[in-house]
Amino acid sequence: MRIRSIVYSACLIGNLAVFQPAQGLCQEYASADRVQLHRAQTVLDTIYAKYAADHTFLLRENYPYDRTYRADYLASDPNSTTNAYAYLWPFSGTLSAANVLFERTGDTAYLRLIDSRILPGLQAYYDDSRQPAAYASYIRSEGLSDRFYDDNIWLGIDFAELYLQSRRHEYLTKAEEIWAFVTSGQDALLGGGVYWCEQKKESKNACSNAPAAVFALRLFEATGDSLYFHQGREWYAWTKKWLQDPEDGLYWDNVSLEEKVDKHKYPYNSGQMLQAAALLYRLTEDRSYLVDAQRIAESGYGFFFEDVTGRDGKSRKLLKRSNNWFIAVMLRGYVELFGIDGNRSYLEAFRESLDYAWEHARSQEGLFGQEWKGAGQKSKPLKWLLDQAAMAEMYARIAGVF
């Protein structure tokens, strides 16, 4: 079963002159799919209206812009100086959102947005002073910063998928360059696996190895080169060996070189192993992978969702509070599995959560925090760029599924 592609013309993206949508834009949104696509486009519009840094292709990390902000997700402490722009990770979320919008609509306006705005911004993070070349965590003009294997893998997945959808070889070239960096981040310790950070090789994480498997399998789809298939299968097996909870099949966060496992469970780690298992089943027809995928999906449904009574008194199965982008990456896995087994129940819960968030969790500026259950006005005043990009991705991805 294949996910449907929707022919759709995007609406204006604020005053962004580089994005010229196709003809026939701003149609009446008659179908549920077009409602979701309209939401995705609205969030993307809002990103460029609220987060754009004047006279650059870069974006701010938060809205409103906070000069005192210090990121808490880096391998080392942030620089003591003020960072005027977003780090690579949140910036990269805009590429993922545009990627899915292109996949779902077929509208080449999204490719023009990627080529004329997102990639020039991304280039500011590109670091070829260290080999293999890769994208650094902060803009290169501000000096050297840490380079994360997972940051680059997420980009690699987007580029591989963009190639599969567009057949433009420049995207495949970018994916293959990232591949060289990712493979430089593995060694024989713990029997293989990719580190998290090039400058801090202390752990091998689910967030670098599970998506590395997905990345490899996407490159296999793109090129037919069996090297990618075998490496993807190896990374899948390695992650399952070291980081799967045998009780429920979900995935822990990382293992140190001393074999100490951090047993926190985050949606994206299990979601990427779900996606990798589904891809492996589709490529091999080995039912053990389908069993793996369906076990992760069912356990994730129990672990990452909860029963909630809404403001209208109706009981719903809604997503628990988490990093919005973690949820977006988990959704990728459920969509991949649905394309194989057609089980609607999980994606219906995602869609209901997203519908509820749209109605109850947006601020007056149209921005999202990480609390979807009616706290749009009460959540933290700073709204993170990546939370917005993740919502745009999810609204686009849920469109056209059924």
C-alpha cells in the first residue's frame, strides 16, 4: 500500500519573495487532507514571518528572540557569547517540513523554496575545514563548533528522500557526502555503532544509529547499491542488541563505552527503529522485521499516548507531552508501517492529537509549545523554532495517508 500524493497548490508564504507557488493557489479546502496541508503551510508561513533573521537566509532559535538563550541539547556548554541564529538542529527542521510538503503535493514551489532559501541557509553551517566535510552545530563564520552525527543523518535522510521524489542528482550528491561523515563516526568498540558527537565520543546513541539505518536503506532505494542495504541492516541489528527493552520492544536512549545504558525512552528513537523495521520488511519480505515493527507500534501506542478527557467531555487517546520534533520523527515510523499493514488505529490517534493541538494549543501568534492539551495561552512565552517546524511536518505527513 502506497501513501497517496495530493496535487495541491500552496498558499503564499508571508512576504517571502523567493517562494512563488504554482497556479490555482488558495483553493477551497474541501477535504480533510487539504485542511491538514493548509495547516502545514500556515505554520511554515508563520515560521518565516516570526523567525526570519533580517538580510540573511538564517532563522532565530526562538520567538520572541531572546539574546540570553542558551541551548541545553549540545554535547558541551554553549558559547558564552550570544548566538544570534538558530543551531543546525532546529534550522534543519524546515528542510524536513518542506521535503514532506513536496512529497505530499508534488508542487515544485517547495523545491524552489528549498533551493533558494533553505539550502543557502544550511550552507552557513557547512564545515569542510575538517574532513570528512559535514554540517556543524552552529554557523561556520563564528568558528568551530561540535559536529553531531545525528544532526547530519537527519539531513541525509531528507536529501535521499528529495532525490527519490525529484530525481535531482544534486540532492543525492549531498546525501552521499553526509554518508561519508556518518560512516567515519563508527568503530569496533561495542561491536560497531555510530557515536553521537564527533568531538565527544563517549556514547553510541539510538538517535544516531536508528536513523542511520533508515538513511542507509533510503540510499539503497535511491542507488540500488547493496553496500547501503547491508550497512542499514547492521545498524538496525546493533541498535536492537544494545538498546531494545526486551519487556516491550521499545528503545532506550544510549549506551556508554563502559556499557552503561541510559534507559530513558523518547518517541523518536523507537519511531526510527519502527521505520527501519518496516523498510527492511518491505525490502526483504522477512516477516521477522514486520513482527518487530508491529510490536514497536503497539508498545509505542501504549507508552507514548494516554487517555484524555477533552474540554468537550469526550475521551480521546492523545499523545503525551514531549519534544514536538521527537513526535514528528515517531510519526514517520507509523506512516511507514501503515503503508504495509493498513492498520488505521495508530494514525487516527496521531490525527486526533494534531486536530486537538490545532484547536487548543496554539498561541495568539499561531505558535506551538510542547503542551497540546489546551495550554496554548499558558505555555512558556518563548516558542522554539523546531517545535514549529515539527508541527508543519506532521500536518503535511498526516495528509494523504488514508
